[in-house]
Amino acid sequence: MALDFDGVDDISDHGDINALDGATLLATSFWFYLDVAPPTNAGLWSKGETFGVGFTSGIADDKLGAHGALAGGQRWYSGVDRPTGVWTHVAVTYNGGGAADADRLKLAVDGVELALTFGAAVPASLASNATTVKTGKNDTNNVFCDAKIAHLKVWAGGSAMTLAQLEQERFSYRPVRTANLILWCPYDDGVQANDYSGQRNHGTVTGALQSAGPPISYGAPD
């Protein structure tokens, strides 16, 4: 199952997750399905200028990418155009201790790592702010996304995760890695947006509706 966001005002708000503030290690795995091509800077999920994944202005069009901040907005994007009408899995891993930008931030779509264009240097740590974590919206630019989103998993801290580890999460309903898991939202419980990570970062859903989801079939939460 999934949550279906209308691109106008639908969101799931998971509150101010402090574990993302100042993080030096972060990883995320989730599925999305674009109903229509998104507007510039439409967000899939984000915590303001701390971190987010969505569609950022590329050389000629909006590209799938990530954003974060140390001092002002910084955006890093792939060469992938807006894939509409198909379920797509995205995995992002951030390690502020990496030697170069390409070591610090990696992004894969459907299990394939993509080359990134770095709009600015990737910081050694992410910014801190009181913005809440939202799905269906880029909170910094106030841009919503007309999309379905499912099986959101976010880790912060601990040991760095690799794209190979995140690939194991791709078709796994339950998180393969539970250490440092701060958000696990299958979005399969109606419009409750419950967080099963144990951190109680449950979402408050505004407008979004339950919908059919991606090809996930392994297990179910307790």
C-alpha cells in the first residue's frame, strides 16, 4: 500500500525529528510513483534545509536529487528525468566523513547507482533547524508533489550504510537493518502514517489517501 498525495496541499507531517539535525551519517530507502511530471523543486520527503529528496532544477529539466545545507541551500542531482506512471525505488546514503563529494553522497534508482552533479560541496554535517519532516512536499520551497509514496525508511547515525545495504531494503517490507532506524513508515495503515521504528515519529496526514503500492511482499509489522 501507499499514500497518494495530490500535489496541491497533501502532506504527512512526522514532526521535528532531531536525529537528522547535524547528522554526519544518514540513509534513506523508499518507493514513489509520480502521477504527473512534478513542478520545479517538488519534494518527496524533506526536513527543510536539513535534508530532502525530490526534484531539483538540473541543467535542462527537473532531475531526481537530494538537498542539504550547511550554510544555505545546496543541491545535488542525478541525470534522471522525471519518471511518471511507474513505481520507482530510490536509495540515498550520506556520509559526511567521505574524502570527496562523490564519497559523501550516493544515490541509486532501482538498484543502479547514478552519477551526481554537485551544485555545491557536500557538507561534513547537515544543518539543524526546527522544521518538521514532511512527505509529499519540499518544505523549504513550499512545493508539493503529485505522487504516491510508500515504504519510507530513514536511518541516522551509527555506522555508515552502503548502497548495497540499501538495495537489500528495496523489496523487504521489514527493515533489514534496524540499528539507528529513526523512521519506518510503510504507509499501509489507512491515513495513520504510523512509524514502526520504535521512535514514535508518527505522521499526521492531511488530504492524502490510501492507494495501491509497489511490489513489496515480505513480512508485516508486529
